[in-house]
Amino acid sequence: MVFPPCLRYGQKKPLSIHNGKQNSLATIKNMQKYIIGIDTGGTYTDAVLLDRESGKVIATAKKPTSHYHLAAGTGEALAELFAKFNIDNTNTPGTLSAEQIDAVAVSSTLATNSVVENKGARVAIIVIGYVKHFKLPVKAVVFVKGGHNIQGNEEEPLELDYLVQLISGLKNEVDAYGVCSAMSIKNPTHELVAEKAISLLDPKPVFCSHRISNLVGMEERAATAGLHAKLMPVMEEFVEGVQKAMATQQLDCPLMVISGNGLAMGAEMAVNEAGLTVASGPACTATFGASRSDGDCLVIDVGGTTTDIAMIENGQPCLTSDGCRIGRWKTHVEAIDMHTAGIGGDSHVSVDKRGRLTIGPARVTPLAMVHEMPPVYEWLGAEDQAKLIVLRPEARNDVADNELTRLLQKKGQLTPATIRAHTGLGGIPLNVQLEHLTRKQQIFECGFTPTDALHVLGQIDIGDKKNAAAGAELLGRAMNMSGAAFARLVVANTEELIENLIVDYIVQRYWQNSLTNFIATRKDNPVLGVDFSIKLPLIGIGAAARYFLPGVAENLRTTVSFPQHCEVGNAIGAALIGLSSTR
């Protein structure tokens, strides 16, 4: 993969050459009056055009994220942005030229979403040395003898023969490796030997913990190495997609990727150290919120897949002191102090056979947003009939040949119940195969979501309300209630999940202790009743924020505001970070 020259932190843009003559820096800066910010979320890709001098938003665009072909959604957002402000690629007199764009700064929640939904590359983590065994949400965590002590002296020789056996058994099961050896921050020899051995046996990416963390804590260092390995293919595809979209619009300005600590980095660094982008979206959330507040507040971004929370103190975003936590991953990645969880407008709503409701953390395409599918009443129901698995037409010739894919090619669209009836596949074995197809973007899943509930209640009208209403009736029937009552319950439960997330974030921030289980079940306790209030105002960001946060704010006895352009707040945050990096 070839990358164009990219900006690093604080690096100035090089002089450009036009018609064989070098322009002066003053002339270039006079020409380059604008910066583009792009945020690729799980549901929408947003783009904004900012004036460099004033920071004013000139134009905005919002297009559906095209997961199978990221360049398409990004390209459509850029094209709409160009059309709105009459940006011309042909240098026609009287129009804004693409040459006046100083840079494109991009953020993405794709990395965060991949972690929350347990997608991305299949990773094996090799842990070397005597440590307490731990688990991480990867394909395998294996422990090998070896490691060094705090003085950097070898405690035990590396168990190389065993390592070779492990790699031989893992190489057909994983896409990348993370390596973490005891006290490699003092002596990385065993990590380097393991890296060389793995590369000889299985030439796939290997990420050593000593290169990406200088802090103690084996589990956190292993998680950080594993995170880089897990996200590299996700970020590589994303960067390639943005670059293709830029090329289509004849934009040859630098591409910057926003890292989780609120700084900008070049595209090559974003791919090679992909774990740094895991809080890219929240960093832009915090930056936008800080630009709209001069005091203390909580910024809440309610997206399609996740809800992200960041705290602003004295008008500035807060950084974590020892690394961020994303879902079950506690890492050494420097990032904005934030909290994220799999609850959003497109979170999957399901009902089990006992009539119990579950929302998230997995994301599905809302029923209202699917253009072609069988009538909802033919397939939607409780448990393993709660979602429809759809083979993407463009992937028909790319899928591996097995019993499941042959059935998908024949039928096109199936529920897990139908798959089990035809193949016997179900439970974990089916989920493993579906995860593999989803990771390769060869299938997508659709089902009922909070977005559908908003359609049923008449609060939004951006899709097919009939599909949403049919889904609500079917799932409501499983809970002995009407479709409208079911939709109200989904909205109320979504608000409660966001409320719990906010409370848990505050508890963790000030008391370093999670009360997730207690907070989530406090309303079900037959004896103890507990309610919370917070003393900070909320700032809402994201297309879904206006529909869920007012109820959340009321329950927490605080206020919520929605600044102008908050629906594209992350794209504005990306542009603001990019702007500070190019001045």
C-alpha cells in the first residue's frame, strides 16, 4: 500500500508546484482557505467544510456509510459537499477550486465499533513469562515460558520449540499476532525473537508490546498489542477508501487521521499503529463539545452503534492518565478520557421466548432502512428469528464454499432459525461463521432497532415506517403488548441504558470503580430504590441525540443542549483538530 506524503504533529504543509513553478508559502496559504472534516460512523458518514480563518462551518453533508465499499460513502459525502458550495475540480473561473482545500482530516468510529462488536482481525496474543493468566476478547491468548526481570536479566530461556508448535496450529486460524513478554520494557529480546520466529512461520502482521507501550501491566500491554493487531486491516481499508474518494474529487492535499488523544497523524502511521485510532470518534466528540462550552460539561454522542461520553473541564477535554478502556479492553493507548458502549440508534432489539427485551450491543440495519427484503411478518420473531442475514449481491462470487454460504447463495436472505433448520448450524459455530462473513463485509444483518421505534412513534421519517410498524407489532405480540407500546418501551429502555452509561462513567472517573451490574439492575431490586442526579449539563452530538437525551437529562435532573450542527459534530471536531495541526 502506497501512502502520499502526510502531515505529522505540528508539521507544516510543504510548498507545492503548479505549472512547473514553485509558489511562495504566502500564495499557497492565501489560496488554501478551507479544511474538510470527515467522520465515518457505523451508520452515517458526515463531511463539513470549514473556513480556516474563522472556523465557520460553510457546508455540511451526511450520507449512509457503505461498509462493503467505504470509498463510496465517503465519496458521496465529499461530492455533496462540493456540490453545496460549488467546489469545482476544473478550475472554472468564478468557482471555488479544489486547490483551495488545505487538508482533509478524518475521524472514524469504525475502530471503536469493531472492538465493541468484537469484529476486526482474528488475533492470537503470545504472552511470554510467569504471569497470572488472563483472558482477552481475541481468538487465542497463549502463555509461553520466558521473560525478563525488572533489571532486564533473563528469568528463563524462551520456550521456542513450544512457540513454533503454537504458530503451526494457529496460522490458519488468525490474521495477526500480538506479542507481550514480561518486562520487555527493560529488555525486549524475547519479543524480538518471537516476532522473527512468527514471521518465518506465518508472514502476517506481528505487534510487539515494547514498541507501543512503556508502562508496566502485562494484561494492559498485551491488550494494547492485540488491539493494534485487531484494527490494522480495519484502518487500512478505511484509509484506502478515503484516499480513493479524495482522488475521485481530485483532492491532492494531505490526509490526516485523528488519533484517540485528539491529535492528527499521517495515514501510514494510522495503519501501522491502528490502535491509536480506537478513540478517534470520541476525541472529535470532545473537541466539538469543548468548542461549544467554556466550562464543565459532559458531551454525549449518540451514534448508530455506540454512545460515547467525554468530560470537559474548564473548557478543555480530559485525557486518561494510564490508557483508555473500550468495552472489555483496558489498554495503554493514550486517549481522551471517555466511556463508550454498544447502545445507539441501530442497536439490535430482540425478545427471548420468556418475553424479556434486550437492546445491543450488536448493530443491525434498521427495518425502516432496508429497501429490499421479504415481508417482515414472514420471518421476524423472538430469539433466533430476531434478525435477517442478507448476502450482499456484490459478494456472491467472493464467499468461501461451504454449507452456509451455499444456502445463502441459494436463498439470499435467511434467519438463524432457517439456517439451523437447513444445516443444523446454530449457537457458537454459526456465530463464528457469521462473524467471519461480517468481518469480510460479505453479509449484513437487519432487525428491529431504536431507530425503528422512533419511526413507529412518528418522531422521525427517514425510512419505511411500514416495516418498522410491522416489526413492532410482531415483537410486541411476544411481550403481550401493542406495537406502539413496544416502541415506547424500546425508547425508554434505550434512554435507561444511556443513563446507566453516564452514571457508570462518573463513578469510574471519580472512584475508579465500576458499578455496572448494580446500576443496571437497581430498578429491579425489591427493597432498595436508588436514583441518580448529576450536577453537570449535557451537550448532545449525533443524529440520534435529540431523540434520546432529553429523557435522559430529565431522569438525571440536569439540562441538555444541542449546538448548531451537532448532527455532524464529530466531523467538525475532526476539522478543528486538523486546523490546529496545519497552522
